[in-house]
Amino acid sequence: MKRVLIITYYWPPNGGAGVYRWLKLSKLLPEHGWQPVIYTPDNPEVVADDPGLLKDVRGDIEVVKRPITEPFNLYKRFTGRSTKEKVQVGFLNEKKQGGWKEDFALWVRSNFFIPDARVWWVRPSVKFLKQYLCKNPVDAIITTGPPHSMHLIGLELKRTLGIKWIADFRDPWTDIDFYAQLKLTRWADAKHKRLEGEVLREADQVLTVSWHWADDLRKLGAANVEVVTNGYDPDDLPSPPEPVDDAFSLVHIGSLSPTRNAPELWKALKAICDEDPAFAAKFKLHFVGPVDHTIAESVTQVGLAAHLERTGRVTHKEAMRQMQRARVLLLLVNDTPNLMGILPGKLFEYISAGRPILGVAPTAGDVSRVLDREPHAVIDRPSLQEQRARIKAMFSAPASEPDPRWSRAATCEQVVGALNAL
């Protein structure tokens, strides 16, 4: 059995989208001759407390935890936020909050914490892991980001110990959707790009989750890039299955940041309700997870407030229940320059639920490459009004069988191929 060290910031009982990829893959790797060793913070900033995910941590996996120092409590005190408040990603703001303190905190974060707020963990982690790996050798290292500070740990270990290294990009670095919103000085922008280039050039293998993003990474200097999409685990599905809603429910699971707002869709849904009172009587727009205030306001402005239902952040188990109950599942791709390659992990869990999926995304993008079968539909924002009949028909569409191409078992075989090729 070969050993692979996986360096990840996100690990149970912490929840959220960043956890699932390597939690699930680490569960399957031993079946292919690779024994994972997980290196993760002992006291990370909690995105969502989800102890139910611990069931997927194999008993034979070694999990090494070390303390991390993060600036979030200082940030919360400075801006007047509660120390219990979760720090949202992607500039999501559930309440209208701003002012000079928020702007100054963002400027400090952008220019003094490069590549991100976990950078203080890089140096102590490298020091610890050099000693650990001398006594407990591994055959390969995998770092996964964001946070991209994890890649800097892998970079230094590669340089000093010569161990084969895979850098996994679940999201881009300087091409991430909110990079332009950082208040970067010219010096800070140059440092981001220099570090990114070093990681891409020196990693033995680069993985990412979509085909367009793989092309983007090659343009930035990565020589050896493979696409390993996210996937679904059939063991996550509730059994027996949840009954489908009697209501015509359009359900979005997960965070809704400002760039995911789709006023064109809200207007199309309002027009459908106006045209068909019987549909309107059964229609429900259900958001499960944190929602930026601008999106709630946008839905209200078009006249859909009476149809809007909101549920806060839930556990992964409850999220899967909500997926099975939905008449139609909603996937909103960020309206940002990198939108062609955006392929959220939840898309594959949507597929596992067997419900019709409405993707608001470019029809030439990677979402369309995955949702290439009925009853799913991918509609570009400018076409939403003219495709109202297609949207309405989805609420009466039958269930579908999950596509095995997108299972975690299939994606794990790709990871094993990359490891064996090192």
C-alpha cells in the first residue's frame, strides 16, 4: 500500500462545499492501493458545523492536526461583528453591511495576507511536516485549494524533500470570480501571480474540476493538467427516498453570492405566474443556505416575495433531503469572467437526486457538457424569457437515473491514474 499525504484546510466536523471532494476521495483511495494521510488544522474557522460528515472518515486513515492562527477574530472585532458570526466566502453578505471599516479590513486582507488569510499556517506546517515525513515517508503529496496557502506548503515540501506533488485547484487562484473585488495594490497582484506561477510550474501534476479552467491553467504556465470533476456519492442519498413536493418547488441549495443573482430568471418566473394562475398557486422558490441581501431584494422587486421560502444553512444530510424533495433544482452560475468553467460540486449531488435541473449558465460552458441529457435544461441568461414554456414544463418532468459518469467512484479512478503516473 502506497501512502499519500493530503493537505487540506477543510475537514469534518467542518462542513461546506470545500470538504466533500477529498473527504469522499480519501474514503475510496485505499481500495486502489493508496493509503491517505490527512493533514489539516486543529482549530480552523468553522464554515458550518457538520459532525455528521465524520461518518465518511475511514477508521484506518491517519488524520494529523496542527494548530492554526487566523485573523478572523481580529477582523470581527474591528468591524463590529459577533465573534460567533460565520465568515462568508465570495463577498456574500446576508445583511447590508459596509462602511470604511469593512473597506479597510478588505484592503488589509488583500495586501497583507497573500494568497489568503491562512498564510500564517504555511511556515509552521512546513517545519512540522519536514520532521514528520522523515519518520513517516509518503510516496506523494496532494494539496487542495482554496485556500491556496495549502499549495505553498506543497511547493516548499517539493523543493526541500523532492516528493512527488499534485496541486488540486477546486477553484482558480487569480481567475477566481471575486479576485477583481480584492483591493489589490500592484505589488500584491504581482505577488499573487508570481506564487501562482511557481505552483503551476513546479507541481508534478495539476488537477482541476472543469475543462475550461484546465485550459486557463495551461495558459498560466501549468505543463501537466488533468480534469477530475467533482462527483456524487450514492451513499449520501436518503433511504427511503424523500417524497417529491406537492408544490411546484424550484430549489437552490447552497450559498447565493451577489454574482449568482439572476434577475432575468426572476422576471421569467413572474411572467409564468402571471400567465398561469394555477401554476402560480403551486409555485414556490426555495433557497436553502445563506443568501446575499441583493438577491432577496431582487426577487422581491419583481413581485415574487409571496412565493419565496428561505431555509438557512443546513447539514449535508438535510441538504440531500431537500434535493430529493424538489420538483426542480436550480443551479445559478456566477455572472463573472470565468463563468464558462464554473462547475459547482453541488451539481453532481443534484444529479444523484434524480430531479430535473435548471442550469442558468452559458450553453457553451462546462455545465452544459455535464447536463447533456433530458430532463435537465441549461439556459443562458438572455434566453430565459423566450424559454418560459420549457422552464414551466420542467415542473412536470419525470425523475431520472443518476449518470454513473459523475460518481465519486469514477472520479477516484482518475485520481489514482494521476498518482500512479507520478
